[in-house]
Amino acid sequence: MQHLTATRVLIPGVIGPYDAHVELADDWNGHVRPLFSLTIVRQIAADTQAQAGEYGHDNVITAHVIDGDPGRDGEHRAVVLVVNWQWWDQDGGARKVTDIVEPTSYGLYAIGGDSWCWEFQTWDCRCEEKNPWHVTVCQCGQPRAMQVAVPKGMKATRVGVDGLGSYPAFVVEHARLGQLVAPHFTLDTVRQLADDTQKAAAQYDPRSAETIHVLDAAPAPDGTRRSIVLHTDWCIEVDDGPADAVRVVAPDQFGLYPVAPDWHWRITTWSCVCGNANAWDDDQCHACTLTRAGQPKTDLEAAAWKVGRLLRAQAPEATSALIDLTELAHITAVYAGIDEISTADDGPFDTETLGTADAEIQQALEKAAIGDLTNAGWEPVLPSRYLITFGRQ
């Protein structure tokens, strides 16, 4: 299913949202053509039939799942139908108003096709940007998993543990960088943690691993999603049996899951271009005040920032530098606005500083192509010469 994207869809004000897969390029008049698992189709069937009972079958297209006994190969058999009741009289009865939905090669069902106005479920970021469900990180850098109200006494951050990745989480407000923390996770993050722990167990020694699992059931009659989170310690299972090895992780009063509080969780750090390490929940570097979102995105942008910091340490008024790329790249001039600052021996810059700045430029250029220069804000002013402007330091 490489060409399909996992997301959630709904018909606003009618039904949904539901977990689905879509082909993002397959746009139908601003709507999407989702594919659903049989479990989700059952939920759609229950919802549409309930609406038909409330509003009348002439006003609702209904989905149905008919289950049969397993076939000779032992596989479960089911038939999925969609019925458009309002066309019963016009088109001549049952045969004309009933569509049999065949599963795709992936076992998914296209419910609604070109006639149901499915749309992506969206989530609202704290920056006020609205994102479709499958976009898990907003363009401002905030992940979808963190878009819940921060519980009182806790703060939103990211945490990590040896052998696994970094995950969005909530921890007690006074937690410090380097301290062990007991994080609480949203269910979306727990699913990622479950996937990562199970992959790690398969890659290394399953007998000595601890894994997280999420068991899902169809939503409750009131629409509440039902999931169970399990923490399995396979070392204990070997010695004491499964009853002692498996723990059910119950959500707290905020709907968050305190998964593996005994693991050595620590707050994730982010590295500023200035070289300082900061706790993830600190949006601004403590050493240079540059924000996490404002970090240079490429080596060339980082080089311009570092050169600016080096030169401003000796000439705070410096705003830009002219770089000559012929032979070995080097600085040929430094400016304060439109005025040139001397780079001669009697000027403010010592030889070591200029040499270090040249080395930063040369190192960044080794990984860059000519087209990368202008994209990084390097302004061509003369053949083989570029002006770099120093941003906020």
C-alpha cells in the first residue's frame, strides 16, 4: 500500500470521522475517495443504518455487511453492500439500488466512491493552522500528538530513552534537562511507541525485550473509541509466566497514558547552531536567544550564521560579508551596512578569526551545489562572488 496514505475522513455534520486510506493524488471535486478496512465498514454500516432508522431510508444511503461461514481455506467471508433507497421506485427495485462493494487487493473497501462527499478530518494547531489528519507535524513544527490541552502541573515536551526514538509527551512542570522523567503520552504517540518497541524486539533479542501493544475495538455505541494499552516484559514472562509479564496501562484523568514510567526517560534536547544543547520545551536557546524554529535549515545557512557570529564578536556592527569562491573560498570584504570594515592587519579582525570563518564557509561548500547558494540566501554580486547577510545572532 505504498501509494496509499493513512488518514481520517468524515462527511461534515453527517457521519465520521473514520480511519481510512486514501490516494492523495485522487481528488474528486475537492473530495476524496477513501478505502476502509472491514472493521471500519462495520462501523459505517451501523452508523448509516441508525441514521436511516431515525430520518427515514429515503434520506440515507446505507452500508451493510453480511457475514458468512469461513470458506474451505478457513478465511472469513463477508459481503459488503451499499443501498441507495431513494431510487427504489424510479429504478425498479432492489437490484437497481444495491451495489456490491468488492475489496481491493489490500482487503480495503471503497465506500461512497464518487457519490459521497468525504473530506479529511482536520486538526487545529496551537498556531491556528488547520491541517488534514495525515499531516502529523504542522508547518510551524508542532506535532499533532501534542495538540491536546496541557494538563495542569505538566508541560509539553519530547522525551527519549536508549534504543528508541524521541516522542512528544507531557511531564511534570518542574522536570529539568538531564533528569529522569515519568512521561504521559497521547494514544497516537503510544501507537508509535508500540510499533518501535516491537520492531526493536524483533531486531534484537525478543526474550529480553519490553514491548508496548495497543488493542483496538469497534467504537462504543456513543461513538467513543475503545483501546487497551499493554506493557509486556518478556524477561518476566520467561521466569514467571504471562500473568506477571503483562500490565494494562490505564489512561489518567486527562486521557494520557503513563507508559513505562520505570524506563530511563529523559527530556529530548535540540542543538542550536551556536553549539548549545537545550531542553525540547525551551523554544529559545539559552546561549544565543535564537529560537528552535529559527534554526538554519541548510549547511550554507548555518555557515552564514556562524561567520556572522565570529565577525560580530570583534566588530558588532558587521552586517554582511563578500565571499570569493575562486580557488579556495574566502572572505574578501566585511560590511556594516554599506560601509566596508577593514580586514587588514590594522582592522578589528585577527588572522585566526578570519581563518576560522573561511573554514566554516569551505566546509559548507563541500556539500553544496551552485544552485544551493541562492536558495540559502547567498546573493550573487560578481562572477564567483556572493554576499552573505548576517541574520539575528
